[in-house]
Amino acid sequence: ETVLTQSPGTLSLSPGERATLFCRASQSVSSDFLAWYQQKPGQAPRLVMYGVSKRATGIPDRFSGSGSGTDFTLTVSQVEPEDFAMYFCQQYGVSPWTFGQGTRVEIK
Amino acid sequence: EVQLVESGGGLVQPGGSLRLSCATSGFQFGNYWMHWVRQAPGKGPVWVSRISSSGTDTSYADSVKGRFTISRDNANSTLFLQMDNLGAEDTALYYCARDHGTGWYYFEDWGRGILVTVSS
């Protein structure tokens, strides 16, 4: 099973600051099949990024994804108030399809 | 607008059963693979099961294989999850999720989830 480890656990930022979230896989993620989701309390999770760097529908361009192999990054160039949430990475290259434990982006 | 609305959760005793439903709208349900994903309190999500567009092909996580059954009703755009022999480890928020297409295994849309609590 591919274990995904996200860091940091919590990121405390002020609006306008840059957010950098990391996701490390225990083995290489095939074909760059790595996605990111945003989750807010009481709401449905939302796909943010897929294929490492492809923004999902409706995701603003302040979100970007990068990485390959075992190390991946989600960056929010300037965090807006609506971006404060939990973020999960997920690999979909090999069964079982696994998620990280999440990074919480909170208001400082 | 795509909508997925789960129902059927609740409190059940160990060894009991529940049937979850997911009513969908806003997309051609019969064209997409569908999934169930669960999330225990304070943990990351865990993929549970998926079903092909036609319903003829299914797959399960090892932790639920033999106890859970996924099915779908394409005429009514509804997804189901029959859960039998439930244990405390099955306590979680259960999400219905739409595959990007047919077998991509990343999740384009999600419901808000339905809580399943297994406790005596």
C-alpha cells in the first residue's frame, strides 16, 4: 500500500501569504496520478488538483501543483479567506487508492 | 449543478447492518463509475468501494470485502452501499463520490457525507 505523508500538519497563515503543502509517498506514484482535495467542515470535499498540476474546474490560478515520483507540493500563491480549510492528497496510480492524513491551513 | 446526497446512516449495534443511498443529479449518472469513501473522525479519507457504469463490475477495500456490497440503479441515478456485520472500525462519515470518468479513481464530485456509528 502506498502511504502518503502530508506536512506540515497545520499551517498558520495570514491572508495574502503563500501556502506550501507537502505530500510524500512511500513509493513512486505511477504516471503522476496524484490529486489534492479541499475539505471544509460540513461541506463536501472539493477536487482542487489532479495529475499533479492540473487545476480542477473552477479552481483559481493561485493554486498550483508540482512534483514527481514521491514528492509533491500544493502551493497557494496568496491565501484568500475562502482557502482556509483542510487539504488532502490522494494517489490513484495503484490500488489501494490512498489518501494522506491532511494539512490544515488555518488563519494566523 | 452536480449534486450527490447520501442518506441511510445512523447508529447501529456491532454485527448489525445498514444500507446507504446516494441520490444524484446534474450529470449522466449511467456514464460514470461511482465510489464510496469513508473518513473516521480526525483521520484522512479511505476508499471503500467502486462500481462500474453498468454495475457489472465492483471492487472493494480489503477491510470491507465480504461484508459490504455496492450497487446502483441507473434508472433512478442512485448509488447504494449495503453494509453487513458492522464493527466499531466501520464508524465513519461515508461519502458518495463520482469518478472523473470510467476508472480514473480520483473523485470529481463528492456528497456531504452521512455518519455511520457502530456502537452498543
